[in-house]
Amino acid sequence: MALNILYRGPEERGQYWQTLFAQNLPHVNWHTWPNVADKDTIDMLVCWIPPREYQQDYPNLKVLFSVGAGVDQLKVNEVPEHIQIVRMLDPGIQQGMTEFVSMSVLNIHRNTLAYVNMNKQAQWQQLPQKRTAEVRVGIMGLGNLGLGAATGLLNLGFKVAGWSKTAKQLSAVECYSGQEQLTAFLQQTDILVCLLPLTDETRGILNHRTLSCLPKGASVINVGRGEHIVEQDLVELLDQEHLRYAILDVFAKEPLDIDHVYWQHPQIWVTPHVAAITQNDSAGQALLGNVQRYLNNQAMLGAVERTLGY
């Protein structure tokens, strides 16, 4: 029996992937939501957010693919056990995140945000400049994206440390793990990069207590999920000048409300969730490879461990 895939997402991406599958796996049937003649035949659903009644509408669904690196939007704890969840391990997403994190760290390191504010006041002033080797960057989350970001920063000469839920060993990266080592990790971090998955344990992890553990004058870059940060606590510590800057790409509510305090805050730089965007070509190849693995009864890359939530 032929495999049937249902895609829900941007039309251009869907057309690109449909052509890719037709060329490489012609025996696989590609469907575009909501145009499905027989919903009982659907084996796989590829989407960012699934249709509301997908569990009832597609009773024989076996695999749920996220088109992004995260899976929290799929509400993992509500997905039936018989449906395998797979996140996107797209080299294009990793490259985009590495570029964005490197850019953001460099902008903080080279005082770009300060100079932008000074430009508005026609103020000519040279600021002190440290060497990259003197700046300690801490990455929270050492998964696929975190590893890419760490490599990029090491190549720029920064001192890099990492924190994760479970212990890891990475060349040239000082690794911390678990709640018992979180404070020590934060205390030695000048620029904090959050790349954690969103789980019950990580929701609100960047709060007044944890952010206060950062050295005075530290900065925060959040490219994980908006819910990682307690917004009021972040703003308070920026206003108190304990924190220097925050570069924020993700938010609890998107788009960000027009009257949100972030927009006009002189120490905050907002970007509209653009740090890492799924690339049609590389992500298509990643999806194609995983479907082929499924057909060959092989483990798929990016399969979610339900007990961890990612």
C-alpha cells in the first residue's frame, strides 16, 4: 500500500516539496491540506501547527513532522502515543541560527546598539572595546542549533560555555548541566544565548532570580521561545542597569503588540522571529531522507523523546 503524506503550510514550500517527492519517491502520495479525498489513508502529517481535529480526522496517522526545529507548538503531551513526533533537523535552519547568534553577539560585543542610540543624538564618542577572547558567551541548550552556534562563536574567538539538562562534553566548550550547575554557569556569562526547547521545566527559566545571577552589565539573546523569559523581570533588570542589552527574536505572543514595552526600550532590540527560517531546499531534503528511513524501517533523525518533550 502506498504511503500518503498530508502537508499543511505555505503554498510555495508545499509545491517545492511535492515536486521533490515526485522526483525522488514517486510511489509516495502527496496531499495538500485540506484537499484529501480519503482521510483514512493519511499516514504522515507535515505542518507547523496541525489542524484542530487532526486526531479524529486522520485516524491512521502514524507520524507527525514539525517543519521547524521546535515541537512545543504541536502540544506533545496531547499527541497520542502511537503517533511518532519528528522535529526538523534542517542544515539551513542551523546555518541561519548560527549566523543570527553570531551577528547578535558581535553587535553586543562591538557596541552596535550603543552607537545606534548615540546616532539618534548626534553624539560622537568612542567606547572601550574588549577582545573577543575576553568575552564569555554562555549558550543555554546544546542541541543541534546550540552546537552550531557554539562552533560559530568559537571560530570568532569568543570564550564559550554551555548549559543543558543532561551532561555533555564538547571540545573547547565548558559544559554545565542540571539545576545544580545553572547558577555557576550564569555567574560566568557575559552574553547569554537562550536556545532551549520549551518544556514545563524551561518555561519562565529566565526570571529575576536567574537573570540576577548574570554579572552586572551582561546581555541576553533569546532565540528559543518567548515563554522562556519573564518579561517584567527582564525589563526591570535592564532598567536597573544590572543587564546591559537584550536582543529578542521570539515572544510569548506573536506578532508583538504595538504598545509593548519592548518596542521603545533603548536597551532592547526586537526582531520578528527571523533568526532561523526553514529553507525549502535543505529542509525538503531532510524530510525526504526521513521518509525514506521510515520506508526502510530505520530510525528517523529528530525523533522526539516524549519524556523530555523534545
